[in-house]
Amino acid sequence: MVALGALMLAGFSFFTVEMLPVGLLSVIAGDVGVSESAAGLLVSGYGLTVAIVSLPLTHLVRRIPRRHLISGLLAVFVAATCVSVTGGYRLLLTGRVVTALAQAVFWAIAPPAAAALFSPRVRGRVTAALIGGGSLASVLGVPGATWLGQQAGWRVAFLAVAGLGLVALAGVAILLPTSAPDQGHAATGSAPDARRYWTIVAATAVAIAGVFSAYTYISPFLTEVSGFAAATVSGLLLVYGLAGLGGVATGGALADRVPRAAMLAPLLILTVTLLTLYLFGTGHAVTVACVALWGFAMPQIPATFQSRVLQVAPGSTDMASAVFSAMFNVGIAAGALIGSVLLAHSGVRSAFLAAALLTAAALVVLLTEPRRRTGRP
């Protein structure tokens, strides 16, 4: 259990650094002398890097014992994050690319490594707990670092997250078993099914593209469309993150019982929520409610979809998770790019309409997932 906590802290650190530019978009853009749309590329470039290198890097390091590999990845994360804040935009972008290399492998191997620590019967809950590290980042990491960045500068915020990564590194190095990647029940899928697997991967890419075409630019939406003061953005992100804790708990409980329904529900919620923001996002009360619903639904996607991947992986769960992570980050990069283009040409509000349409498309894709003849959901 303590080893799982160390992996959760690692996930917390990675997710916080990946999403930190979202809360500090204007601050970073002003300090390094670029536009907000260019600063948004700090998110899309990060996601694109993960998407490209997840599969080849995971294949390259597939034989390294998990404790040694994850410790090394966290060491790269800490070093690259620290170096990235010592210069301007180009060095920041370069440092984030290097950090993304480490994250690409981490999210490919961490779910199977965490699942291997427990019984197969609780894979969904274990996966949700690991993803919960990311949700805690939404509650504490991104809002807290956003506040710190607004008070002391974005560079201090990045360094603070690097410090958390160092703590995670110590925990993993001490607590995680030195296990071979091909040993244990989590090394392969419990119910391999290539068609179901690729349906999930496709739905993931489309859904995340939708979510991040809006989420990357949530800060300007809240200030320019909804009319909130810039100082309240961190508080609204806190609402988003607190709701996410409930979402992760709900998704984890359902993933082991009704996995199909557990994947469909968050996509439906997101589609309705994003469309409502597009139509009625000028109202404060509506916006706060939608941000909370958005936060509740979003973390259920990686939690429930990743759990399903560990079940239906047609081969090694490491490689299946690598492809899943790659497509997840294709979605992040594509979403941030879509949002950037729409922000520059038709305004931030249009990004939310695009987001709703894409999550609806992902729902349609997932509905094509074949059911098992046994009648299992």
C-alpha cells in the first residue's frame, strides 16, 4: 500500500507539471514574451512528445526492473524541470520535452506495476487510486502551484513541483519491489480482445482531444467569457479538482463491476457539460456548476479506460498501456492545437463547442465496442 502511495505521488508530480501552464498561461506568456496561443504549445508540445515516444521508449526499456526504471524516470523529471526554468521560452519548451520523455514511459509501466502489487479482483480500484494521484494534482497541485506562480512567479511554482518529484523518487527507490516486467498476473490482459482494445484506444484519443481543446484554455474562458477575476481562477480549478476526487472514487468502484457503463457515463456528462458552457458560460452559477461536473467526469476517463486496457490488452500490458498513453497524449496535443487555432481565429468560446462535438463523437465510437457473449457489460 505504501509503495502505491509513492507511485501516486509520482503521478501527482508528473500531472501537475504537465498541466501547470494551463493555470499560468498568461503569466508565462507575459514573462517569456510570447502570445497565449504560443504558450499553449507548452501543453500540446508536451503531449505530442509523449504520443510519439511512448511505444518505442517503452519497448526499449521493457526489460529493466520496475523499481530501477521508475526511479530513473523520476530523476529525469526532477532534473529537466529544474533546468527548464533557468532561461526563456525555448529552454522551457526543451525542458518540457525532456520531461515528457520520462512521463511517456512512466504512464506506460506504472499501471501494470501498481496492479501487480494487489489481487486481480481489485485492478479497477488500484488503477483508479493511481489515477487519483492525477486528480489530487487537480485539487492541490495545479491550483496550489497556480497560486504560488501568481504570487512568487511561475519559475518558483515549477521548482516546487520538482521538489515533490524528488520525494516521490526517494519513495519509489525504497519501497517498490525490484520485479521483472514479465512476471505477475498484471503482465498480460486477463481477457485479451484486440477489437475491444482498439475501440477503447480510438475513443480515448477523440475524447481527450475534445476535453483539452477546452481545458487548455479554461483560464481565458473563465476571465473573458464568464467574467471571473483572474485571481479566482485557482479557486475554480480547486472546485474542478475536488469534484475529481469523487469522480475517481466513483469510476474505480464501477470499473470492476460494470466497466462498459463506467466508460460511457463520463463521456455523456462531458458532452452535456461542455455544450452548456458554450451556450450559457456567461453566467457565474452555471459556470461553477459545469466546472464541478467537468471535474467529476474527466478523471473517470483515464481511470476506467486504463482499467479496461489492463483487462483486454491483446498482449503485454506494458505495451498496451504505452499505446493507450500515446493516444491519450495525441488527444492532449490535438486538443491543445485545436483550441489554439480556434482561440486565435474565432475566440475561446468556439473551443468549447468543438470540445462538446468531439466528446460526443467519442461516445459514439465507444458504443461500437462489442459486448461479450457471456453478457458481461
